[in-house]
Amino acid sequence: EPSTPALAARLGDLGVEIAEGQTAEINLDLDRWAHELESVLDQGFVLTIDYGHWAEELYSAERRYRGTLTTFYRHTQTDAPFRHIGSQDITSHVDFTSVVQAGRRKGLEILGFCTQGQFLSSLGLNQFRKRLSSLGLPDSVVQANRAGMLDLVRPGGLGDFKVLAQGKGVGEPDLWGFGSSGLADVAEEEAEQVPVPLLTGQHLSVLAGRYPHAAVLEGHWPPKD
């Protein structure tokens, strides 16, 4: 039996049925989270970026019979919650349907939803990537920054993160980043004017992490004409 009636109530509100033997994660703290947001926001926007799905997909026994609980240790996915206890991240996917519903109960209306790949591309990330080679940086720095930008929008990886925009007291504005062709054109123009965001000493290099030998290729890769 459920440890609390709130679990069954959540699934009932969602119209979701869990199959016999299925594992699923349910966050019962969303209402408190939405209440805290509502209490500090008189007018404005809430932007939530995380991996997750609408409830129908998240709790699908066909797709996720074993749930989404996973662990990460030293940037490696381990899926072993009883190993490295206290020293690794334990996480699960977000139920964005419940996030939206909890927000609406507190006056936060959904204004946009898409993948991180779509969001960043609509904000002009491709323009930043194209401008890298014109900054006069060493080849290794250009390649490291290009790899980082591409990783943020990579399908099957960070690009599949979801971006949810909610608003309170702001009407129904057309927000940047959510696919409006007119705003995408403006975003690309803006991306031509502002400084290109670059890796700093506080960032991990995706390129160096995956290809540690790449450092020895500086000055030789990519090949010059």
C-alpha cells in the first residue's frame, strides 16, 4: 500500500495508472515549491530547466517500467544508489505536468515549453558558434568552446533537457527561445552584437574530458589550408 494517500492522489489527478511491479518516482514537494515561488513573485517569470517529461510519458510502463532514478559519480552515470553513499548525485526525472499544475494553483501560467536544444538554438547559439573562429583564439580553445556549445544542444544528451517558462501577472507574451520565427530572427541579430560566451577556469572542458590527447594536437588540428 502507498506510504501516504498523497501518492495515489497525485496519480489520480494525473489520470495515470502504475502497472503491477512498476517503479516510479513522485515528488510530493512541488506544491510547497510553487507556494514559495508565488510568495516571493509579485509579477514576473519562472524558468525551469531540467530533464523530464509530461506525466503520460514519464509514467509509461512501456517506456519506463523501472522508473528514472539514477546516480552520477565523478561525472559518470552509475545507476547504483547504494554505492558511494554521500559522495554521488542521486536524481530522477521531473514530472512537468505536475510542475505546471502546481504552478497554476498558485497563479503561475505556462508560457512556453521545449527542449534545451530548441531553446538555445532559437536564442542564437549557432551564431555564437560561427563567431568563434573569428576571435583570434588558439585552435584548441576554439575547439573546446565549440565542443561545449554543441554538447548543450546534443540530442540524447543535454539537448534533451526541457525548458519550461511560467509567468505571473504578465499576460501571454511571446517569449524568446520558444520557436517564434520572428523572435528567432531578432535573437540571431542580438547574438551578432553581444560577446561570445567562452569557457573560463571554472568550467570543465568537454573536449579535454572526452579526448585528453587533444591537447597535444594544438597547432595541428584542425588542419590548416
